[in-house]
Amino acid sequence: MEEKIKKVLAEIVHPETEKNIVEGGVVGGVSVNAEKITVTLHFAKSRDPFALKIKSQAETRLKEAFPDYTITVIVREGGTTPRPEPKQTTTTGGIAHVIAIASGKGGVGKSTVTANLAVALRNSGYRVGILDADIYGPSQPKMFGVEDYLPDAVREEGEDRIVPAESMDIELMSIGFFIKPTDALLWRGAMATNALKQLIHQTRWGTLDFLLIDLPPGTGDIHLSIINELKIDTAVIVSTPQQVAVVDVVRGIEMFRNEHVDIPVAGIIENMAWFTPEELPDKRYYLFGKGGARRYAEAAGVELLGEIPIVQSIMEGSDEGHPAVGIDPRVEQWYRVIAQRIVEKAVQNG
């Protein structure tokens, strides 16, 4: 029985080693009883980017081959022998401009703004990619309807490349493709930064006019790591009108202005600026206060790039995997103006 199980598993090939997982030593153990098959997969890397995909493939093939058994696949990661660090190569050479999208705190709609800006840039004829670096809550896979995407790898010029998802002609790579939602908050420090470095330098980005980076909220190690790995042309801060959110904007701007960082801030986007009911198109209700981000932008000497109101299509688009810029002309108009201002800043600083 064990040999039959291994024969099924031998049909699965690890994209990086190009060996089947039995021959490559990934299958670490197989146990069988009257009702259950348990397979242990052992990956040498502490965070193998293909572990989740291979686990899923193993479960599917075993269930098809042995339908009368309960299938359990256990993943163990981390080798006992340290490997020498490979010489760093990068796939970012074809990216013309990098824009960081940040927020001082969570819940201000940063990821929604990032997704809609990407579509607005694409509508203007630019080639666009998104790196979803928000390890605390990677949202871009849901924003673009590619939650089930499992990245594959290809061999190019002697190097392994991770193939990004593509949606609405936008190249998309997310930390969410490699971790379960329940694991996101467990990632800290070196574990998270090493994974993001791999995504930055091994993703097959191709030629892009703009790469947008959806950063985690706040300021911290993840931000500094990405800043050290990429030449960022400009940063955009997302806030809401509330004073408590505006206070956090100060921290975000000062991080980019720090002498050791020195990244120009294009300006602030005030999200959820007001609410207009469909039946009262001329009314504006300022649910979270009025003009907080504008006042701080003026005091800090940065530009208010634009105000985005609360619109039902923005919420629905995010939930359904279709950013609202692609389906609602009103939203497209607001974001088009903001995107044009950001392009000017990025090109000026690039």
C-alpha cells in the first residue's frame, strides 16, 4: 500500500528542484491504517513558497486514488543543515517606477485605494503590477478575484522565477498566496522580511511602468526592509478625515522623510471623505468629520492628492473581485485625477 501511495505522490513535481517529491526527498513518511492515510511532507526551506501548492496537490491526488480513506497531509519545514546564501539576483530590472502605498493605521481602506489606483493607471495605458506586502491582512487576492491562485515557477536564464497572478491586465503578487489567513498575524521579523525579499526579487515582473506596493499599516521592520530592497520613487499616504487617523498620518510621513529613508511623499489621499445617498445625489454627509487630512497636508507641506467618498460600488467591487474603477464611471473619474498627480510625482522623482 505504501508503494502505491508513493507512486501517486511521485506524479507531483517540485517547481524549483524539478524533481518529483518522492525522488526529491519531500515525502518524509507514509502511514496507513484501516481508514486513514497520513503523509508527511518535509521541505528543506523554512518557508518554501510552493509548500501550500504541493500539499494541495497531494491531498487532491490521494483523495482521487484512495476515495475510501481519510487523507491527512502534514507539512514540516526547515532543514537541519544550513544552506549557503545564494548570490542575490533580481527580477525588478524592468520596473520603471515604484510607488509605496502606506497608512498610519489599519481600517482606512489602503488596500482598496491601491487596487483602484492600479486599475486607474492601467486605464491610462500604463503597464502595472501590485506587490501585496501587507502580511497582517493581505487583501489584493480578494480585490482581484484570485484568492485560489497558487503561484507556479518557471526556469529562466538559470534562475527560478515565481509566476504572478494576472487580473484585469495587472500583474499581482501577494504574500497571501503563500499563507493561510489564520497564519498572517504569526509572521514577524525575519520570517516576514525574508519571504517578502523573495517575492520582490524572484517574481517574474516583466516590464512594468509602475509597481504599487501595498504596505502593512503603521511603521516598522517590514517597511524598512522593503525600502532597502527597492528604489521607491514616491510614497502615498491613505487616511480618513478622523483626527485620530490624521495623527497616525504624521508618523507615516515622518518615516519616509527620515534622513536615513529620504523617500519623497507624493501626498495624502483622504478616503471615506463623505457619503452621498443614491436617492440624494446633491447631498454630502461627512460621517467621519470634514477635512482632517486636508488640514494636515497643508500644515505638513504635502499635497492633498484627492478625496474619495463612500460609494456602494467601491465596497461591492472589493467583495466581488472587481475594483470599482473598472465598473463605476464616477469612481474612475476620481481615481483618474489622483493617479495622474501621482504619476507626475513619481516621474519627477524617478
